Amino acid sequence: MSGDTGMSTRAGGVLAATCISTLVVNANTSAVSILLPAISEDTGTSVATLQWAVTGYSLVGAAVIVTSGSLGDVFGRKRVFQLGLLLFVASCVLIALAQSGAMVIAGRVIQGAAGATILACGLSLLSVAKKGDEQLRAVSLWGAAAAVGAALGPLLGGVLVGITGWQGLFWIDAVVALLCMVLTAVTVTESRDPTRPRTIDYAGTVLIALTLTPLILAVTMSGEWGWISVGTLSCVAIAIAAGMAFVAVERRVAVPLLDLALLRNRVLVGSTIAILIGAGTINGLMYLLSLYFQDPAALGFSPLQAGLATLPATVGLVVVAPMVPKLAARFGGRQTIGVGFAVTAAGFVIVGLVDASWQYAAFLLPLVAIAVGMGLSNGPASSAATASVPENQVGGASGVSNMARYVGAAVATALAATIYGSVIGNQTADGASPSDALAAGLAAASWMMAIFSFLGVLMAFVIARHRAPTGTLNDAAASAAAHTHTLPTSATARSGSLS
């Protein structure tokens, strides 16, 4: 009996450490946009520059999310998970002590690597600690923690700015991550994958970063440099060259970061693009609204008020998502994805009509529509990614979709920030009032995201028939977490194993 109790306590410790760390990482990620105006005021760095605190995080996460899981398989999941927590603590301290925007951005870049490592290795640790139905329940709790963290992050950030200053969020997160390190050290047993080759695709990781960084730099600086300037075209050329080199490396490496054969799977490609669009638009939306709501020339909200104002888009997304698997099982995943993106596009079209006279009540209906639409599309797209491949490719398909989330967040946020800032600058130069210029910037960026959402509707036609989830409780949890991470569902090939 004592042995069984010890094993139960140990498994409970793994669940607690992974769920708490996941909640903190996702809350931290979603809270940062709310903090940007306060950070800008304290450091004297423009919000346009601080956009790299958001895109830099996602950029590094895209490069690291798959590699960190591979490192855990080879060198020990507990060891790499602990390293991720240590990096997270260090990044939080660096950001909290930052006296300049450059330090904040540097800390966020480190945090991107840390967050991706914590998510990837935490889920792996949980999958090997529990089996069968217990594993599904534990992963469902992990997914719920991820969803709750992402939803409550903006509100938490807004509360803490008023009580502790923007630094308070990072100090608290550092303390919680330290406690998770202690809990992990005491309760988690080391595990590896002895069947996996010890080769790690480091070159692929670097080339992903080299592809995305100049691309995002070109998008960000295009307003200042010009779209056909030497600087912009050089960045694009570097990104293309790095992308071609990535493909060449992936064809030759023993264990590739991305199995290129997966790209021949129509369902996986369509669902991955849908996931990329969904992640990009929600992150772009949160970035823009956080700035617009707090700008004195617009609504002039406090950080707390702005956090509360974004709740319809964050909490609504999580509340709607658990109902989606049953809808997908009844009407079809493709249909649900298409309707979801159509509703999201309609919400962005309404925001695209914004003018300086709008009060918050005018934003409420489109925010609810965007949340409902994203809730409808995220879950089925994520489920399709893992349901469309054989059992031995589920891990690879999940990795592709998780990488797509980071890529979408980085590129769409950079593009939204560029459009927003450029239109505001042009309108101001033409003599528009600050309020009118801000509204024009938000409208232009919203139209861009409406177009992206319409492309999501088209992806629903690309995605062919595939196994649909049956609508279980585990499916509901996976759907709620789908805007942050891909989890297996009842539609996942055969066992749906995570190990």
C-alpha cells in the first residue's frame, strides 16, 4: 500500500508541476500586450519597437518547440524541462530588472525558448507518468490549465500593473516557476526515449529562426524603409535563402525537425494553415486592442480596464470551444471550421468600420463574434492535424501544428503592428486628429485580419474528409486548449498516445 501511495503522490506531483507551469507560461504570454504601454512609458521605448517583445517570443518559440521535445527524448525530459523552467526564471528576472526596452525584448526572446521548452517537455513528462484513461484525464487537465492561463493573462496583467507595476507579473511568475522546479525535482522521475536516435536537428532550428527573423524585420520596417527598398528586399532574399537551405537540410538529416513527407498530406496542410491563421489573428487582435483601448486619444482605459475589455475575446474563446467537438461530430469538421472562420471574418469586418466616436459597447458584438468563430475553427483544425496521419506520424503532425501557432503569432502580429503604425503615421501627416488616425489604423489592420480569416474559410474546402472526434470530455478539453497547443482527441490515430 505504501508503494502505491508513493507512486500516486509522485504522479500527482508531475501533474501539478506541469499544469501549474503551463498555466503560468500561457498567462504570461497573453498578458504582455496589456503591459506594453506601461513598459513603454517606463523605459522610454516606443510601443512600435516593443512589438518585438511579442513577435520575438513567438519567433524563437517556433524554432524551439519541436527541438526542445527532441532534446527531452534524448537527454532526459525532466532535465530539459528543468532547464526550461530555469530559463523562464532568468528571463523573468531580466525583464523585471530591465531599464531599457532592449532588455525587455532580450528577456522575452529568452522567454520564448523557455516557454516552448516547458510546454513541449511538460506534456511529454505527463504522458509517460500516466497511461490509458489516466493519461487522457491528465492531459485534459493540462489542456484546461493552458486555456485558463491564456484567457486570464490579460486580466491578471491589468490587475498587477495597478498594484505592483508591470514588473510584478514577472516577479510572481519567477517565484511560481521556482516552486515548479522544486516540485519537479522532488516528484518527477527522469525518462528518455531509448528507441530514438540521438541526432538532433540543430541546423533546422537555426534555419527556422534565420527564415523568420529577416521576414519579420522586413514586414516591421517596410513602412520606414519602403517595400521595394534595398533593406526590405535584402531581408526577403535572406529569408528565402534560409528557407531553401532548411528544405535541403530536412531532406538529408537523420531525424528532421519537419518531415517533409507530411506536407503531401492535404488534410494536415490545410489544418496547419488554418491553425496558423487562427493563432495569427487572435494574437494580432489582442495586440491591437491592448494598444487602442489604452491610448488616451482612443478609449483611454487603464491597464485593468483594458484587461477586462478583452475578456469577451479570451474567455469567450475558451467557453465556446468545449461545445465544438459535438458540433463537429454532428455537422462535420470541415463545415465547422468554415463557419467558424466566416463568423470570425464578419467580426473583423465590423471592427474594420470603426471610427473615433465608437465607445466600448460598439466593440462588444464583434469581439464576441470573433471569439465564437475562433472557438468553432480552432478545435476541429487542431483535431484534424492529428487525425489525418497514421499513428507513427501523430507526434510529427502535432509538432507541425504547434510550430504553425508560433509562426502565425509572430508574422501576423508584426504585420498588424506595421499596418496600424503606418496608417496612423500617414493619417497624422495628412492632418487627421489623433483619434481619427488611431481609428483608421485599427480599421486597416482589422480588414487585413478579415482577409486572413476568409482565407481560413477556403482552407475548410482544402481539408478533405478525416476521422472526427466523438465529442468526449477529453475532446472538449483539447478543443479549449486548441488555440495554444495541439492535444490528441478521440479522432487521433488509434491510441492517440503522446509518448
